[in-house]
Amino acid sequence: MGSGNVFLDKLQVLLSKGYFPKELPPPFITEDFGKYARELLAIWAANGPLKPGHAKHQRVWEISETEPELYSTPKAKNERRQLHITNPVPQLLLASVMTKNWATISRWLDRQRFSFSRTMISSKSNRAIEEPDFKSNAVHKQLIRATYDVEVKSDVLRFYPSIYTHSVPWAAYGKERVKKNRKKYNDSLGDRIDVILRKCNRGQSVGIPIGPDTSRIVADILSGYIDSRLMLRTGLQRGAADRLQDDWVIGTETVGDAERLLSALRTTYLEVGLEIHGGKTSVIGIVDNVGTPWVHTLQVAARIGPELSGIALQNFCEVALDLQKQNPVDRPLRYALSLIQGSEIKVPDASYLQSFLMRALMVDPRNIDLVSALLINMRHEGRTIHESLITKRLTSIIKGGLERGEHYEVAWAIFLMKGLALPLQLGAQAALLAKIESPAICLLILDMSSRGLAPEAPIRDWERRVKAVSADGPDWLLAYEGVRHGWLADITGAIRADPMLKPFFDRNIVFYDDKRNVPTTKKAVRTRRARSKRLTTAMLWRIITSKYI
């Protein structure tokens, strides 16, 4: 909401910081792609794969339907979420259309009334669109609970996977208006976004890619429509509700009011083809809401003793493990790991802490990125690493993950083994490597192989796989980076000659940087604290100016 710095190159930022899913390990980057975005657009328009369309004013490009790479990540209670690494051609085109028309899109985003998070392109954070402001959201929910007697909680059932792409113009211009005069809105901005979204995702009109920040923008356009319609339908006041993306908390005076609001919320989402999640919807008295007591428990445990070390550290870690088991949906372990990351790890504590981190992965694998950062920094700081313990646990994660398609856990486990210089040896299960569907995981193994750490890498199998690669398919990343690094041979020369990939080779555009690592502990803590300070300042300003209460 709001265009930010007028000198900011929004297209470059959106593609440099908001293209690949943030859940990928650090080597996967898109800075060069953002830097050369306009050149690539011009070259692709001149030489393919972009061709002028036949819509009025030639504002639509004819591009092929593409298949994204699927990247499975863990959620709570054994649930999974499929992220997408989209094809660069429709992704660049979508980002270009959005940034060229950012003033219009900002007006659509300004319809959001119940969210503390601002949807704006910025170079100040790790992502092009700042991640949701959980701290402000928590404070606002407490204000609601202090004001009202009854609380409505709800969220949308499979939000991104259920978004109907045709609903984008509905949200932009009004559903009834578009349906009554479809021809008028053909080739409109909303219609163009709808078309390109489908090109990113195998032509599907149900579901949008999860991972790129362009999808966050689309989701927030729809949320703005929902907010404005709900406010119009019910008269709901801004300070009485908080929406964190699709998660709602609404305060009311009576249960009857709550039921009426819930019915209106359900009806409003159905207008755009979305349903609220019955299993996560409730009406409860404020006095019965116990909140998240584990936060207080961990904070108390962290303050026992003069510093977080020795017996105090061990007690804290055991409490964190128990709390995670008791609260599988929440993230007490991640909170505990962030507190450990912010404290100095003493030499005598290193052995216990490594054992704890391996146990933490068994309890909640969602934290393998933070575990990786802690262990790699321990090695960097000269701590002795228990290689046999860590190798056994990570190898087990990789074997099981390859069989079950758990891409996130496998990718980070391989990255961590590389960071600790631990060899990957799967023995009898090495045949699983040739069957890996994820190009991202293949690249991580090729990187390991180039360092002599993955002798079982099926390089010949992968060379045959990309020999006649289709730039519209998900293997473009493996083909390009495998050949660029010299890890795979371009047997027929088709990869370097491909109209989409050739401009990448000509500019040595990097999508996989084999030297990129996790940030140092000091930098990670400094970045986290700076973001917290920035968001806290914004939150206090909104409260002071009474925009939300």
C-alpha cells in the first residue's frame, strides 16, 4: 500500500528478492535475474519465447504454459505444503505487468482494512514483500481480547491452492460488474494477471503458485476485496478484527453477533470461490482463551541462572522439546532455537547442544534451516563437531525424505552436510538418487559431488535427463546450472542454444551460487532485531494514530 521510494526499481527488487521460495537453502538466488530482467524481456520478445498476442493494444504476450518445480515443505501434524519454483519466462512477465501498473495495484491493495501487514515492494528486508508482521498481529489481537467478550477465529481452507485465477478481475473491478460485461474486461490488468498466473502453473485456473512474492500480491488483492465486502456487509469496525493473511480473529459483544459475523465471513469468501476452514473455526468467550502460555514458560526457563549455559541451557532445551510435543501446531522449538542463536555458545556446551539439535530435528523437522545455521556457525567458530552423530541423523533424514518426497528436509540436510564437509553415502539406497524429481536437490548433490562428498551422484543419468530438456518444464534449472557449473555435459548443445537459456549463459546469470552460505550468527541476530525494531515502530505509529483501534 503506497509506492515506497519512487527511485526504487520495483521490477528488479521483485525478481531479485521475491522469485524463489524463501524455504530453499542459501545457494539458490535470483539477484542476477532481477538485474537483467529488462534485457531478458527484450531479448525473449525479439527471439522467443515471447511472441506478441492478438489482444487489443498488443498488451498480452503469447507464451507457453509451463510446469513449475514442486518443492514439498512440512507443516504441523504431518501435513505438507507444495511450494513452486516457477518458470522464469511467465514469472518475469507477471512481475513486469505488476510493477508497470503498481499505482493501480496499490489502490486495490489499499482496500485491506483488517491487516497490520503492508503489501509494498521494498529493498529493506530479505523479501521484496515484507513477511507478515506477526508481532503487530499479536499485539492487535490482545487489544481485541481486552475490548470484547467473544472471539471468532477462522481461516481459509487451502488458501493459495484454492484461489480461482479468474477471481483476480472480480476482486479488482467487482464480481457482478465483470460478469455482466466480460468483453469490457478482456485484456484488462486483472485479466492479464489471471492469464499469466495460469501460464505459470500448467494452465490451471484453480490454485496459484506458492513461493513467489507475486502470489502474495495476488492473495492480498483478494483479501482487500474480502475486507471491503465484509465491512460493507456487516459494518465491522477496523479495530474489532485482525487478519493475518487468511487467519482471522474478530471480537464481538455476544455469541449471537459472533455467529452472524461468521456467516457473513463465510458468504464473502464464497463470492470468490473460497471456503473457510471448519476445523480451524471457533467462537469462544475471551475468558476461555488461554493464548500461548508456552511463550511465557520458555522466557522464564531462559532466565534461570546468570546465562544460558550449563545446566540452565540443558533444562531450557528439555523444556523446549516437551513444549513442542505438547503444542505440535505452534513453534516453541523455533522460538527456543532463536533464543539460543542470540546467546553465546560456550565450549563445554557444544557437545550437548549438538545432541539437542539432532533431537530437535526428530521432534519438528520444520526447524532444519535454523539448526543448519547454528551448526555451520559452530564449525566456523572452531567448535568440535560430532561428525558421526550428525552424519547418521542427516543420512537418515535424506534416505527417508527421498522415499517420501520430503524435499525441504532433504535439501537442507544435504546443504548442512556440505557446510560441515560430511560425505553423503547412501549405500544400498543410492539408487534413489537417480529417481529424484526435484532439480533443486539434484543441484545440491552435484555441488557435493564436485567437492568429492557425494561419490554416488548419478551424473550420467542426469545428463540423459536434461539432454533434450524442455524449457517449459521444471528441469530448466538443473539443465542450466548443471551445465553452467560444468557439473553436467551439454551432450547435444541444445541446452546452451535454447532460446530461453541462451541469454542466461551469455550473461552468466546465477541461480545457484555454490559459495553462498548461511549468515553468521551475529548478522542473523542483527537482521532479526533490526526487523523487529522497524516493525515495532510502525506498529506503535498505527496505534497512536488510531488506525486500528
